[in-house]
Amino acid sequence: MNRRLTSGRRLGIIAVVSFAVVAVLFGFTVVSTDEDAASDVSFDPVTYVDGVWDDIRTAITDNAVPLADVLNRITPDAQGKATTEDLTPIAQELGLITTGEAHVYRVTATGTVTDVDLDTSRGSLGLKLDGYDGPINVRVYVGTRIPSDESSIRDASGFIEFGDFKEQTEYGKAASEINKRVVADLEAQGVAGESAQALLGKPVEVTGAFTMRTFNQPRIDVSTVTIVPVELAAR
């Protein structure tokens, strides 16, 4: 016997059909409570870096180019600046260009330490670079802290992408923890903080990365490049 649908049941069926149509059109996904709980697990940057640190170091050391080759291609003007247009082909050939248009270089260098500045925790040493006599100054971080906005090592890995993370905060935490790992390694090598004073006047070898930020900047200050090292040792 056929029964006529009540108005309430009719509305319920319409709602279910409508939701199904919208789900098909816009790709809604039903997430189980287990999956939802997993997605809420907070990001642990220490665990993340533990899993990728050796790969980061290998990516940089295996792909490093001589810093002198990079700097010899750059011609600063009287104000120590170069145009992004002139710098881009160099980065395309010898470095990496991030999605944020930063130029990141994985480099290796030898030279003599000219000074060690430890006035702040973000200390650095000056390097008289072998094979380069131009006006660009070279420095290497050797302090007990890397600047909070420094992401050269993360970006130089070549495999850590923003899309790997849920949000910008996680991406930034990864860079911060990587920088802490850099300092820990330098301290273990006896070349960070006050220990770096022992390098003054000595020939050293360094491998690491540096960044030139070019987004919305037609002219870039290239008067100084500062390397974040993954390896630093007296020769």
C-alpha cells in the first residue's frame, strides 16, 4: 500500500539529496574520528628535524658550489647593491629560487678569519675568502643563536616545502629547530660562542648556505653575505 510522504519526511529526503550533490560538486570528505584526532596532534619540530637533519646536511654538502664562483659573478654598484634582474640568472645556475623568490645558495669556501664578533648571541666571524678580491664581505654565523628570521638551511635542503606543513607556524618552527641544530653541531665541534675566538687569524673551511631575499625588491643589498654553516673547521 502506498503511503504519501509527510512534509517532514519529504524535507528530510531533500536535505540528504542536496548534501550528496554538494559533496560531489565540492569534494567534501568525511573524516573519521580517529583521523580527526590524528590531525589535531601538535607538530613537534624536534622530532621532525631528528628525522631529516642528516639528509639536510647531505643535500647541502653534496650540492655546494664554491662561494668564490658565486661572488665573482656579482657586480655591486657604489652602494653595494645589485639588481634582481642581474642576480636571478646567477641563482638559476648556481643556487635555488624559493617560491617566495628568495635566492638561496649552498656553498663551500676556504679563507682566513679576519675577526670574531661575539658582542651579541648572534655572533659571526669575518672571512677573507680565497679566490675572491671583490667588495662583497663574507661572514659566518658562530654565535650561540641564529637570527629568528634566518631560514637558509631549511630552504637550501631542496626538499622541505611549505606544502609539507599544515600552516606557516609549523614551517617557521621547522626552520627555528634546524637553526638550533646548527648551533648544537658547531658547539660540538668547538667553534661556536667564545670557542670561536680560537679561529682568529687561522685558515678555515666552511660549508653552508646563505640567502638573498628579493621579493618586491628591484635592487638588493649584496654588500655582505652571511653563511649559516653546517660544517666549519680550521685547516
